[in-house]
Amino acid sequence: MKIAIGADHAGYLVKEKIKNFLNSKDIEFTDYGTFKEESVDYPEFAFKVANAVANDDTVMGILICGTGIGMSITANKVKGIRAAVVNSIETAELSRLHNNANVLCLGARTIEPERIIEIVVTWMNTSYEGGRHEKRVNLISKLTGL
Ligand code: RB5
């Protein structure tokens, strides 16, 4: 698995923290920015990461903004993307098990900093369950064309 990661100014420091963790585990990633704490517009970064995921099955995305919400709204407009706002270990697990989420959206202002890495690890290590969820996940693309 390779990771495409991106953040706006609100998520920048959390992105750096996640990158340090990925480096420590030799997990390959591409950083799509932002590269500083100056105010930027989250759709730019969400769109880049979403396209990286949509164009390569081996890539999973991680996006961080203040709440994770703007990132998920944008990423979910890209065909093939299932972006989930996750704020706990439980939602990290369920977004993979049931929804086969391929982009993890985190809120730097809404998640306790000490939980972030645990949430990322849980999300990366949990596999899609398939089975009864397959029909529903397929229905998302069938109904929306995305
Ligand atoms: C930026 O202030 C904030 O609106 C953004 O990081 C994000 O939370 C949007 O969903």
C-alpha cells in the first residue's frame, strides 16, 4: 500500500506528524501539500489526493483539514473515491470493513492529538469485509455514476 497525503493549513501539522510515523514504518507516501501553515483552500489538496487514489488501486489517501468535512465533500466528487470522515478507532475500522473507504479524512481541530496515529494505523490495517457490503458499495457507483 502506498499513501497519498494532503492537508490545508489547519491540517498541516497533523500531516507532518503522520508523515513522521509513515517514515518510521517505511511506508511509501507522496505528499501533495500544503507545505506551510499559511491559509490555503482545502479543495485544491483534496482534489489532488483523490485523483492520485482514483488513478492507482495501490494508493490510499489521507486528507486532513480542520474537521475533515471539506476534504471529504471534495474528494467524494471524484469518480471511484469513497472518502470517510473518521473521528474514532471505531469509525476508522467501520469505514474500511463496511464502506471500503479509500480516503481517510481527519479533523485536526476535532480529534484529540494523541488519538491520531492510532486512528491512522487502525484504518490502514483494517481490510474491507466484502460479503453483504459488496452490493451496497457497488450501488453507490451504480446510482451516482461516481
Ligand atoms: C479552514 O478554516 C477550515 O474551514 C477547513 O480546514 C476545514 O475544516 C473545512 O472543512
